[in-house]
Amino acid sequence: MDIRRRNNVTITGPADGPVVVLAHGFGCDQNMWRSIVPALAERHRVVMFDYVGSGRSDLSAWTQERYSSLQGYALDVVEVCQELDLERAVFVGHSVSAMIGVLAARTAPERIGALVMVAPSPCYIDDDGYRGGFTADDIDELLASLESNYLGWSSAMAPVIMGNPDRPELGRELTNSFCATDPDIARVFARTTFLSDSREDLKSVSVPTLVLECEQDVIAPREVGAFVHAAVPGSRLVTLDATGHCPQLSAPEATSDAILDFLKELL
């Protein structure tokens, strides 16, 4: 199988630079990173890809069996790293991809040497002593709405997820990204994402880790960032001067600066 074609792998930056792998979240693709890539690519080899079922990936490679668990997406990450013969790359995962990165690092520890979690959430549903931001009923309602009318759900929810109502173009971009995803695939990815619970998996993290949260985020409130930071020994928590769930779009300079500061310490 041609992994590069399957996952629409793109590479930029100096060939001999330290490697940074950028992984998008639900309903998105690698284009979501475009505003921070120039800063990262000045000194780093930047690898981007689309998960199977997203963006310009090979949709024929998608199966519900594989992609009904986060481990299926983690296998995409591992196979891309193997194809490119990456060792100890820095994995930057947005939203659910932060937890996918945790699983990939556990599966192939020789491939991933550090993690950057951008607006992560190990569990979206509130639990005893844990605030994920949603009740179980909230998630049931969200998934029911998504499954009954995906395009309508996308138009309503994307601007809320993006935040920044004073910059409606950002909400429109996320809406368009959601709407470009095959609805049947999106339904499976949504269930995989919003019903996941990776809190125990955080205990397996043993690599340097940066946790980036936003001042306000309806998907991953700050209590979640604090939980992830506490659960990953030695991690660093940075609160970006940003709102919404996609700081790589809404606050690209702050996001890239925080990532570059972390990368400098790894060298």
C-alpha cells in the first residue's frame, strides 16, 4: 500500500531539520495548520497528513472496523512514521489527535520522542471528580443531531467550536471543512471522538510533553488542560491568549511561538 498517497502526506522545511509531525482533529485536514507551518518550517522538517477518511486521503482505504477506535487512527500515525523512517519525531496533535498521539507513542515509542497537545481532551463527558465539559445527555444529543442532519449540525456547531464570533470567516472555514467530510465517515469519527476515554492512557506518557490550552474553549475547558497536565508527569502547561478550539487558526503566532519555545528546549 502506498502510505504517502493513502494519507496525502506532504513535507516541507529543511530535509535535515528536526522532524515535527502535525496531526489534525475531527472534521478537519492538514490545511488547518497552514498558518503556523511557515514559522515551524524555517528550521524544522514539517510532516503533515490527512487521516484516512479526511481531506484528500484515499477514501477507499477507510473501513468502519478500523476507524471505530482511536487506535485505528494511531495506526495511521505509526504507518506514516514508518514509511518516512522517522525516529523520535515531535508529534503535534490537535484536539482528539492529542490522544491519538499518546496511543501512537505507546505503540511505536521509537518513532515519537515528544508530544505537543493542542486543545486536548482525554474524555469529553463529565465524571465524578472530572469535568470534561459535557454531560452524557449532551453528547447523546450532539451525536443524534449530527447523525440526523450532518450538514445542518456542521453549520450550527462549527462557529461555536471555533469561537471568535467577531471573526466570522474563521467559523465559515471550519464549517466548510466539516461539510467537505463524507457524512457517513464523519458520523463514525464523531462517535469515536466524543465517546472516547483516554484518561488512563495518559499515564503511559513518558516523553517530553507540552499541553496548549486556550483561555476559553467550549470543547476543552481549562479544567481539562489542568487534568492533562497533572496526569502527564513533567509536562508543561501553557495557556494561550486565545479563544475557541482552534488556536492554530485563531491565534497562529501565539501557537507557533509556544511550540517553537518547546522545540528549542528539546535540541
